[in-house]
Amino acid sequence: MAGHTRCGISHLLTRSSTAIGLIFLMLLMGTSPLFNAQVSLDSSEPSPADGRQGLSIEDECKGLKFEDLFDYDFASFIINVGDDWATAEMDAGSFVNGSKSSVVRENLDGLFEGLSGGANGHISTDERDAVRAIGPKCIGAMDTRIGMKEGIAHRGSPDWNNMSFVEDGIGLEEIDLVPTNHPQERSCQNLGAAQGCKEVPVEITDDLQIMMFLADGESNNVRFDKLPNNGDSDFTLGLNVTNMSYAHLELNFPLKQGLRLANYSIQDTLVNSDGTVTVTENELLSGPEALYLPDGRLQVNQVVTYAPSEYPVLRELFIDFTTMPPESNDAPEWSSNAPEDGTIIPMLDGTSSDIIAVNGEQTETWASDNTGWTLNCIFSETGWSSSLDKNGNMIVSKPNPKATSSDAECYVVDPFDATSIDSRNWTFGNVFTSTAILSPTGDSIELTMTPTGLINEMTISAHAHQKNAMGEMRTITLASDASTISLPLEGLSPGMVMIMGQAQSSTMLDLDFMLDFGLEKASLPPVIVVNKNLDGMNATWDASGFTFTLQGDVLDPDGEEVTLSLSLCGYPTNDFSRDGSGWEIDVPIVSCSAQNPPVTVYDVILTATDESGTMTTLAVFVPNPYSNDDTDNNEDPQIIKETEEGLPAISLLATLSITLLGAAFAGRSRRD
């Protein structure tokens, strides 16, 4: 970062810019003018620009200024400095709304002028895909407009430790640059368009978003020269925020005892017409706000604005950090919401040695301090420890999964090591063990819970649970002996079922639990009914004698959607008319014309399949009205097969349900 942490972009973007210019533009939409073009990475790979102007992607990405083409409505940037103090993760997103989005699309289309499909008044998926293909390489050639410098508070130049991008760590995505299924969407009209290419007019005003994030499988997408003292000594972070119309910056630092925000400065630099330089302190803009996450890490938030009328003012933000203790610091205090001495902190038994014992929504109310706080717990049993994560969840680590309980004395500690005067003594441990099986009938889960003795008595409320459904809640009191509770599966879909519930006692914190025993609710086969006509026949023939009609009902006891198929003389069809549970199909007999000897009874096979893959197959017998066979072949339809896919065998109750449902359908007439 040379000269006032300058990251300014030197020349204007013109219509003659190549497709690589488009890449730069798109990327900066996602990352805004935090980025500059001071760093260039070497690449021997050819690019579309190489054949047009002889420039590499890196060279073509230098010196462009996307604000000359458009401005976003809002941008957000999150920078997580790595524990190594040499790398970082940057996530960035921009939001462009209404008429501004049409300007973006028009400018992007114009950047492809001279290429097939470019500057034709439409933005296409081909143009969008060109951006995605080489965007990371373009960003990799740019700088971040961010730098750090160790030592006393620093302003201006020189010798900034600039952050730079790591190409392999960059992921890019956009939303609705080319909206899917837009009313004005059309197939691409240009020669050489990719198969399936779509385009929309550039004047549409649909909102769009563009994002940069950490690529899958990568640990960072930003790097800088490692700070020699790993943040232990004073340092300044500088950002060039020129032309950032409206943005939110979030900086997250590694855990560092005593690290704090010491000072800041927002400076506006203007080069006057006579060549003199004026630097003024901008006191109208709000400064950065520091807070400490529950895990003790420092987070700094800053909102920046820059009106178009302020250009060409160079605006820079400097934030000073130190690990020197503040001149005054009050010790943190427990609140009335913190658990009293002797409280049990319940945990679930399981295979993991690290357990979330208390969620962050609870722990955040336990203490107060003007700079943030965390917990320091000293356990009586060897190998036990605890910590708060960034969301405030209290993580308890045990020496092994079978360790059951330990007492602990806990203090509140702030980032500068000030400690609460008094402590709280709690007991952490498992309060019950549990097992579960399906009932013999398959219509409920039998949950057996055994107390560990840590709690004298507790109330357990639980229900069978799926993502979009839950069974009836059941409640028991668990004291000294094991107890079994039956959890109905009624109302749940076939498939995996978990157990959700809560344990409560006056001497412990409430324990919310979700238990997974790998249980599955069986899928009941669909019920198919064929209605008889007024003559008592299974089918009604048309006047030609070449087609008959079947009618009936189909229902799935589990409430799943059911598909129907029919087979006659080896030929399948699914040309059913459906109305609620009712179905109807016209069946031509032409597929049976080659049968020898002639057909006297048409054996129709109906198959119903639900969403779980469970099938019911029904044989329907339809006599040939022109046959000389006097035998009564108008038999009732017969279920010949019920199969299931990947779920437990159906129970006696399931079979009974099918019988009753079938009887109910057979007992009513189909309305025409």
C-alpha cells in the first residue's frame, strides 16, 4: 500500500474494453472498490484478451474503475484474519436494485462489443459464463485496497504490508444477472451461441447480486506478509474507501489476549488545481465500532459512505490496534440470569467428547462487561474443560465420551484478563441414557430412558419428529428407575424419524434434545379400488367394442402422492384421468389382437406407487363381451403384490388399514 495506502485506479473504463474488462467489472461489483490494481501475478495461460490486444488477463485487469459505469445500492465485506497472521478469508457481496441494475446489464453487454452477441441490447448466459470462467484469475491479479503496518500509529505512506488475493481461494457467484424464466427471456440470437443460451433485454430492472467467497476446499483467499509479532505489538490497518457509496465492513481478528481498538482516523485527501495536496480529517462520518465475540476474538465494524459529488476526494480509513491494557478497566460481573451455585448443567450421553452444553442465547445473559467477556471454568475431574464459541455456545470437552460428570468453579473474565470477584459452582454431566425401538405394530416409537442419578427427579416431554412434521407430545416423570414412553408416528411421513424433547427439573437447566436412533417409519402400500358399473361389471365397453373404461379410487394411507400405471397384454400405459382420489382410464384392446387363442377375459394389471416407492399391484378381470364363453369371469379385482422400497416390513396394523380402506372405497359408488 504505497502513498496514503493508495489503491486508486488510474484510468477510465471505456466501451473498447475487452471481455476481461467485463471480468474486472463483475468482480468489483462483488467486492466494490476495496480492491485496486497494484499487484500483478504472472500467468502463462492464454486468455480471450490475448488474441485481441496482446494483453494477459492480469494486465487487462489493471487500472480499471468500475464506478465510472455504475454504483451499487449496498455492499458488505467480511474479512477474517487467519490465526497465522499471514492469511485471511474475505467474503464480499453487492446489491444492485431497480434502474441501477439495468445500467449494469447495459454496460456489461457493451463490454462485449466486437464479439458475437455483444452490444446487442441483450445480456446473455454466455456473457455471464465468460465472467465466471476467468474471474478468479482476474481478481488474483489485483490488490485488496487493504494494508497493515506494525509499529506506532501510521498514516499515509510508505511501506504498507498490502493484502493480496489468492486466485485458487476465490469463489464467485451472481444472482439474477440473467434472471431465469424471465417473461422477456429468449434464446440467444447470435451465431456461435452455446446450446441452451438465453438472454434478456438489458433494460430490465430486476434486482441482482454478485458475491465473492472462499472457494470450496480452500483455507484462505487473501494473503499478506506475516506480522512478525503475530499481533502482539501495535499495528495500524489502512483501507482505501474512495467511491464506496454505501458499504458495511466487518473485520474479525484471531484470538489475542488484550487486543483492542486504540484509535482511528478518516482522512480526505484532495489534489488542488495548483498541484498542492490538502489532507483533512473527516469528522462527519461515524468511526469503527469494536466488540468482543463470546470466544474472546475482537470484531470491528465500520459503515462507510461516499457521495458521487465528493469525487475526486481520496478517502482513507486508518484503524490503530494495541495490546497495551486500557488506562481503566472494570471487572465483569455476574447477572441475575446466571445459574445459581449448585445448578446442574445437563448434557446428553453420546459418542462425542465435545458437547454444546448451553446455547449462546442463554449464556449471553449470564454476565456483563463494557468490553465483552468469556467464562473461565476450572473442573474437578482431569481432562474436562469448557469454552464459548463465536456464537456464545458453551462447549464442554470431556476426556472421553464415557465420562459422566464433573464439578466446576467458573469465573467471568474480560478481554484484558479482569476477573469477576465471585465465582459460580456448577455440576456438568449426563442426566439420563436412552434407547429406542419401533413398536411391534410399527405405529409408534418405544423410548426407554434411564436416569443416571445426577438428578433426583425430572419431567421428560418428547415426540416423534421429522423436518416438516411432528407426532403427538407425550410426557413422563423420570425418577430412580428406567421408564418407557410410547411416541405415536401418526401424521409423519414414511422415512427417517428422530425424537425431539426437553428434560426439566428445578435443580438443573432445561435440556433440549434431539435423538437419532436410525429409526424409520414404514411406508403403507397404496389402496386401489375399481368401481363396478350399474350392470355389476368391472368395465364399461364403448359401442365399437374395441375400448373399455375402468373407474375407481386410489389412496395412500400415509398421505403421499400416488402414481398409477396399467398393463394389458404386456403393453403399459399411464394415461389416467385423475380427480382427487378418483381415477378413470380408457383401455383399447388393440394390443391383445395378436393373442391366440382369442382372448375371452382381459387381464388388466393396475399398479399404484407412492412417493416412498411402495407399490400395490391389482389384477382386474374384464370379460370379452363378444366371446362365446358362458363362464362368469367378472371376478372382483385381486391384490396380487405389495412391495416396498428400502423401508421396514409393513405391520399387521398396516395390512388391517389397507383392508379397511379398501372396504370403505368398495362400499361407495363413484360419482360420474
